[in-house]
Amino acid sequence: MKKGLLQMLEEFSKQDVLAMHMPGHKRKTEKFPYLAELAGALDITEIEGFDNLHDAHGAIKDICDRASALWQSKRTFLSVNGSTGALFAALSCCTKPNDKILVARNAHKSLCNAIELLRLQATWLYPSTEKDFGICLHVDVSDVEKAFQSEKFRAVVLTSPTYEGVISDVESISRIAHANGAVVIVDGAHGAHLDLSPCFPPSGTINNADLAVCGLHKTLPALTQTAVLHLYGEQIPAEDVARAMSVFVTSSPSYILMSSVDGMTKYLQTEGKQAFEEFCFHLNNFRQQAQRFRHLKLYNGQNAFAYDFSKIYVDCSHTDKSGFQIKAILRKRYSIEAEYASSKGVLFIATLADGKKEFDRLLHALNQIDKQCNASQSPFVSDCPPCECVCLPWELSPNTQILPFGEAVGKTCAQTVWVYPPAVPLLLKGERISRQCADFVAETLRCGGTVSTDGDIAQGFVKVVAD
């Protein structure tokens, strides 16, 4: 009989696999004992005395108030629909259909979905790429200035930090946006920890952005699917945000998920300072020793405005191994699971759950792999340049067909296409498929990557507008 999900999880939990990926708690229930207590016996609904997420006056309000104090917000809203639900709410409470917004193109697909469903007109900002590591850098402040010189926007939306940890100059960008009558929304899903300790560079969102999303489960000890939406400043009424959250976050919120945030906020208030100091001590030691690799290269924030060094990005583009191959070796030979891989590198996420033992184990494995690498000058996959926008998503013809990517060059894409993770779209609905994009997809698949679409379509195929 085929194993069920519960049996698979029970068996996996007994294995000694080093999790260098989200969620932030990494199943370390001995370190975060409040998580061990969250089981079916605690799964309730909005009964008397247990408060209501969308009309909070008791225990849930206390959670939000503690979070607000931790992140110094005017008010904080809890999401059990992840950062996705919070992003939808953030966009909807400060825009109306056909509003023009300025958006960094390295946005997560959930933000692109929100733009489409809310019928917003996006002008894209294209961050430059770090030439030696091939990762997306920060949004250039001068690009924001130039955009406002020729257009009026209702909102500016930034992804900061990025999946790989690059932080943009949110303070300067917010100053420009506010001077031009726009609000600033920061998708900080991967940076919930940044403003909780001076060990990390500040996110720049506090008292600068108007709304900021933080995915708690990604880097902090809270259960998967938990996030918060922080409200700063006076431009957006709190009641508008509350209304939007009640629309885009389930009316049947999990008390188990919310309880994990309760435990997390209390843990951060009482033990957070020392925990972050110990974590950063071991992280810094790891990064110093990792500089000694012969072939693999550790990204240290080169050419970035600021960098979250808890994201451990190891570049292999000048070796004879792809990131996909290294990720597979780590899993099969060393029982280490990375966060994600590309043809050019591997990303590991370090959190408060990691200490000396975990960093030593990862360092040993990478040292062994580094010794097995040979120098090579050719990256496995070239970059995918932006594609031309032909029409807005809701203007697409309903007549579509499914083609292999190689035969779809020159066609108008009728769905969103992304490499997962990190789920940053290669193509959006209404964009023309270029030869470079088709080649990128083919090479990614050849190297072992996954190219996903928002439809049930086989790998290597895409839905396009029919001629």
C-alpha cells in the first residue's frame, strides 16, 4: 500500500537530516518546546474566550501587539495565509483597478498574481545582476527617480531582502516615493529576522515603508504559513488594512498556527537577544572558514546595497558541477537538504535553530565537495533577459494552445512561468516568448531544475495565444 502523508512525515522526522532550508524552526522541538505541544488536541475554532483573528480583543490581539512591539510598527496584522495573503491585502488596501504601480521584476509569483487579479498596471524595475555570482542585486535608487520623472504611480513595491539576501535602500526609495505621492510596500517575506538584532543589517522598512510583509516561518521559529503585515506611517488607515486582511486571510484561521506565533513572540522577547548573538557567532565562524574553498565561492554581498549573511549562497559556476548536482550530493551522501539550487549555485538558509554542530556538519560536506570539483570557465545556464510585454493579462485572447517551449518562440505567453524555487516569474501572461527564454528553460530542465506554470501542463510545455 502506498504510504500516506502522515506516515511519510513520521518516518522522515526520525531521520538525521540536516535542514538548511525553511521553516526557521527546522523541527527542533527540543530547542523550541512550545512547538512540540501543538497537536490535534489544540485544534479549535472561534469558541468563547479564545478570541477571533478578524476581530481580535484578547489573546490574538496580544500576539499582534507583541509583534508590533518587536518590529516597532504602528500596528501589526497576523496572517495564516502566509506572505501571499498579506501581499494581496497590502496591495488591495491602497490601490484600485487600473492604478499604476512601480514594481521590482524579481517579485515572487504571488505578487504578480495579485497584480493580475487586482487589475493593476505594473511598470517594472529591473535590478542589475551581480556579474560574478549571477544573482539579482538591489533596486537602484536612480531607476526609481527616473521612473517618477515620466510617470505617476500609486505605489512602489520592492522585494527586500531577496531570496538570496540582497537588501535594497528602502529608506531612500521611500523618500522619493512619498515625495511623489506614492505609498511603499515591501515584500520582506525572507527578512523577518533582520530588525530583531543588531547582528544583522536593518531592513530599512521601519518608519520608511508604509506596509511591510514578513514571512515568520521562513527564518523564525514559527509554523509554516504564518506571516505578519506591518503598518507604518499615517498614509494608509488601519481599518482599511484590517478590512483587506479579513478578505484575503481565511475566516477559519488555525489556532495551532497562531499559537506558534504566540510562542515565537514570547521566545523572542525573553531569549531572542542571546539566541541571536550565539547564532551569529557560529554563523560568522562558518563564513570565515568557508572562504577557504578552492573552487566553490561564498557570496558575501558583493556589489549589494546591504546583505543578510544568514543566507548562505555558494556559487559553483566556475566548476564542473551544477548547483543541482551539488544539492543532490548533499542529500544522498551527507543527509543535508539545501533550500534551493540553480545551475550556478546552492542556497542554504541558516536560522536560530542552527548552532555549532549544524554549521560544522555543513562545512565538512562542502569542503569534501569542493575537493571533488574541477575548475571550469563555462556557466551551465545563461541568464534569461526580460521579455517584451504585448498586452495586459486580462486582455489576452481566450484562444490558446499548448506548445513545446522551443516551438513557442515569438508567441504571446498565456500563463505565468517560473523556476521553483524561488518562484520569480520568467514569463508573465501577455509577454512575448523570446529565443533566450526558451533556451533558458531548456537548459534549466537539462540541468535538473523545475520549470513550473500556473496550469496543469507538462514540463517543457507552455500555453500561448493561438494564431
